[in-house]
Amino acid sequence: MTAVPAIETALAARRALIEGELERRFAAPAEDPGRLMEAVRYSLLGPGKRLRGCIVTWACEAVGGALDDALAAACAIECLHTYTLVHDDLPAMDDDHERRGRPTSHVVFGEALAILAGDALLTEAFGLLAEVRDPEAAVFCVRALAAAGGVRGVILGQVRDLALAGTESLADLERVHAEKTGALFAAAAQLGGACGGADGATLSALYDYGRLLGIAFQHADDLDDDDRPELAADARRRLGELVAKAKARLSILGDAPAVSLLAALAERTAARSRAH
Amino acid sequence: MTAVPAIETALAARRALIEGELERRFAAPAEDPGRLMEAVRYSLLGPGKRLRGCIVTWACEAVGGALDDALAAACAIECLHTYTLVHDDLPAMDDDHERRGRPTSHVVFGEALAILAGDALLTEAFGLLAEVRDPEAAVFCVRALAAAGGVRGVILGQVRDLALAGTESLADLERVHAEKTGALFAAAAQLGGACGGADGATLSALYDYGRLLGIAFQHADDLDDDDRPELAADARRRLGELVAKAKARLSILGDAPAVSLLAALAERTAARSRAH
């Protein structure tokens, strides 16, 4: 019998907590004209790892904040992440019909409602950030999430991704990973830090940690998919570097249990690639 | 020779000012991968009345605030309004090929980029609100814009609009007008008030003013289009009522010149329908 590593137990517990919070905030309404909320709930409450939400809450606790202070921001980042999946899956984009074992939003609800459900999730993400208790922290979160999700972050990454021809170098791929995944992981770590009252130097370290981890995470995903085997050796080496750098940036944070969880999350990402 | 009414002169001057601000904040970048910023600029900087932006700045001045304090929020509301147009025009929605005498975004840039440009405009709208100087006002603006743009406002209105069969009663149409147009006009007036430091009772009056004006504005648009002539007499009467109520809600604001402009804007909306 193999013992379940502590990080897996912690992730499962935190995922359940975040999903409970999402369920509470996006409860099914008594009336649902045009099935809008059903479409929002279908994508938001479907299966997911909630990694970004876990990072928000652990980053908050890592800087001495309370879990409660981070929950609105954790839900916000999950809303924003889900909107990117719903829109990326659209026929005009990646035209994906299945995600996590279920038909995609536009397959179930039609294209118009999938577009609108994505728009709603993006809008609600910012609405949730307005609930962050300290107004200055809330404004910081709005600015950070808009920067990560905007024309220099996730959206630029998706524009580049659509243009990829499948013959790019590892460096080209990494730029897209930085924009699409790194930016949002970085925002997750920053948002958590801000909700916990972190100072500028700590927020900057959290940003780096998240960015490096996000890029590493996407390299690991590519290695899982195995569709560019000629890049695998370089990608595995690069993944190791990124994870080591991400962990090193946590040294400023002290030794709260949540810091160990952030470090373990990085190690877990590196371990994924060694399993192949 | 007919004298140009003062409200027209004021609108033209304020529109030019807001457009200058938008041009400055969304300048063409040196590099533009995938034409993302070109698509954003095409829709945002194209011809427009900038009514919502004018309302933001006048509401700010009406409560004693400075014009400068309202410009970020005025740009934010124009971004949000533009995103709704870009997404509503998509083939999966209204499938419109022309708007304001120019081909729509998806005709020029393709569907994927039109979706992403809309997403970018929605994201930047909230990023701009993070620039509102006073943090508590900024958070109020984020909450108000998310509420207006979200699943109980603009997006719900669009979902209902897509389902309209062309045989609705005036009351049914008015509900869509309230969600799609009233919510955003109300947010414009509230945002301006918040940027100018208005108290709760004043913000509530500004909300009502904007909401009533937005519904009236949409009735006037319908009368222009003349596609439901059987509703025209009732719509014209209702428009007059709405404009009178909107103006009445301004009485709390005192007699700053900007208050007169908000009142004149309401009168102008009523006058449009009498011209038919």
C-alpha cells in the first residue's frame, strides 16, 4: 500500500472547500431565463483541479492571512480560468467538443449561450474581487487580474496559440505558456498575497513563483500529451529549472505550513514529468 | 439659420475629449501579434456617440467632482459598451455585418479575433476602474459595473433579446431595455457620481436617472426603427413618462452646470421621438 503524499490530501481538501464556495455563490436560481445560469454552472461547477484557487488561498495563508480573506479571490480566479476554457473551446477557436470527459459548453447550450456564459464568468470574476475586504487590496487584485487576463496576458497568449503551426521552438512555446498559463498562476499567487496583506517585495516574489510554476505546469502538460517528442528532453530539463527557481522565490515567505504546500505544489509539477 | 442647441455643442465637445482619452490609452503598439490591438482599436475608436462616457463625466461634475477624476471610468464604460456590440454582432448572436456604416469586427478580423477583442475590451474595462483614484470609489465602480454587465444586467438582457419573437408587449420589450441599456446607463451615472465623491442618496438618484434614461433611449431607438408601428403610440407616451421621471431624480443634485446637461440629455431623448 502506497501512502498518499501530503500535498495530494491538502489539494483534495482545499479543492472541496473552493467548490463548496463556488456552489454557494453560484447557486441555481429559481428562474433561469434562457438557461444562462445553467450554462454558467455547467462549466464552473464541472470537474476541475482548482489549482489556481488553491494557490490563491495558500498564498494568503503563507503571508499570514486568514483563509476567509482569500475565498472571494479564489472564486474569482476560477471564474476567469473557466471563461478562458469556454471561449477557447468555441468552434471559431479550438473547436473542442469534449473537455474533462464531458461535452463542451457550446455543444450542450449552443454557441451564443457559450459565448455569453463565458462573458458572464469574466464579468463575475471582477465582481467577486470587489468583495475583497480591504479596498486597497481589492483594487490591487482587480489591476492584477485585468493585467493577467488582458491584451498582454491570457488573451495575447490565445491569439498566439491560434497561430501556432506545430513546428515552434521550445522558446516560442514557452512564450505562449507564460502568457496563457504563467500570467494567471502569477495573478493567483499575487491575489492571495494581497488578500493576506503582503508587502511589495513579497507580492513580487509570489508573482515570480506563480509565473514560473505556470510555465512549468504547461511544459508538464505538453510532456503528458507527447505530441512534440523531439522537444521532450529539453522540455523536461527546462521544467526542472523552472520548478527550482519557483521554489527559490518562496524563501522570502518564512515557514508557515502553507509555504510548504506551495513548495510541494511546485515539486509535484516536476515529479509529473519524471513519471513518464 | 438654426442655432445649434447647447446640449449638442456640449455633447460634441465631451465626445471629442473622451475619444482623445481612449486614443491615448489604447495607442497602436509598435508590435501587434495576430492583429489583436488592431481589432480592439477598430471597434473602440470607431464612430460612436460616447453617450455613456458623457454621462459618467457629467455625473462626476454634477456632484462637485473634477473631470479628471472621471476619465478612467468614462473610458471603462465605453470599453464595456463596445464589447457588448462586438459580441452581439457575432454570427452566433445577431449576425450583423455592418454597424455605424462599417463592416463589423468579425467580418474584418474573423470570428476568433472578434471574440477575443470583445473579451479584451471587457477585461480592460475593469482594469481601467482600478485607476480610479480613491480606492473605495474604485471598488464601488467595479461592483456597479460587474452588476450592470453581468447575469442580472446586460448579459441577461442579451439572452432574452435573442429569444424575442417580435410579438412581445411593450412591457416585455421594456424589461429587455432595462437589462441591456438601462443597467449600463445607470452604471454610467453611478460611476461618475462615485468618482466625484457622491453620498449614498445621491448615488441612488443617479442610478435611477440613468436607468430611466437608458430605457427611454431604447424606446426612442425602437421608434426610429419603426418595426413595431402598432406599439408606437404607447412607446411615445411611455418615453415621455420615463424622461420626466429621470429629470425629477436630478432634483437632489443642486444646480451645477453639469446637472443641466444631464437634464438636457434626457429632454433630447424625448425630443427625438416627437420629431417623428
